[in-house]
Amino acid sequence: MSAQQFSFNMVVEPPPPEMPRCSMCPRPLHRRPIPPHGPIPCRVLFLGEAPHVDEDKEGIPFCGKTGQEVNNVYLPILGLPRSEVLVFNACACSQGNYDNPTPEQAYACSAVHLGPLLMRAQPEVIVAMGAVCCSLFGKWNLNYEHGIPQFGQWGPWQGVVWPTYHPTAGIHSTAYMIPLMNDFRGLRKFLEAVG
């Protein structure tokens, strides 16, 4: 699937010619940072952990297997098309071996990229996907606090953070799929309630 096929016919801000590196950037020289994808401003921001193989190839976050899972399972539950959701990662660059980033790496990268994005996008809700991403906003126990709206702050941005498991968890273990689906059902009700 090419980046053009994945664009959903929406206007997306072009990335800067070269996104700066953070102090802990793991990016191999042959890879580039993956910029945010989706509408700016936005109501909902999906924040993952880091790009993987397909994202490095296409230059779009959540465009591989996990993106298909999000598009085909969780967004329909949420009742939003992908074109209405901004998608980014706590780490804009992939790890050399595609491991998950550490909380320290996510914090270092987000310190460079997330603040400016939040100021431009002004999301009402950040859906923090995965424990590493959730660690940016608080010391939550994801096993107990997933799917429960939390107050979050990053720099001057303040708002609702919706912690949930990373969608990849549902792909690797069906035990996570029902909690993930319930989290997105709850998010839909929350968004409908706040209008």
C-alpha cells in the first residue's frame, strides 16, 4: 500500500524538511522520522509508541498490520473515520531493531516533537496507546486504568488522556482484544457525552 493510497484524500501538513533529532535518537542514518498524519487541528490524537517496518517504508504512522487493526476494528467501534483522527508516535523514529522504545527514549523524543504538535493540533483527547506512551502523562497502571479518562498535561497543553493498550497487543494476544474494544466503546460514549 503506497503513501498516496493511504492518504484518505485529506489535507495533511507537510513535515519539515528534516525533523530534528532528540537527545536519545536511535534512528539509523538510512531511516527518517515519521511525521504526524491526519487533520490539524483535531479532536482526537492517537499516540502510539514508535514506528515499525511498514511505517519506515511508507512514512505514515499506523499503516502496517497495526494500522489495519486500528482502521478495521477500533475506529469503526469509535465511530470515526481515520481521516478525522491525527496519528503520531511518542518516538518519531524507529529503533534500530524495531524494539519498543524505553520510557526515557519516548520522553526525550516527545520533548522535541510532541509539544509543538499539541499546540498546533489542540486535541480534546489523546488516546495514549501502550504503557510507554502512557508513561509520558502519568504513573498509571495500565492493567487497572485502561479505558478510564485521565487528566493529562504536556507543556502548555492540558486535556483528557485516554489510556489503552497498544493495538498490537490485540494482534499478538486475543486476551487484549476485548479490553481494547471495550476501551474504544467507552471512548465513543465519552466523546458523545462531551459533544
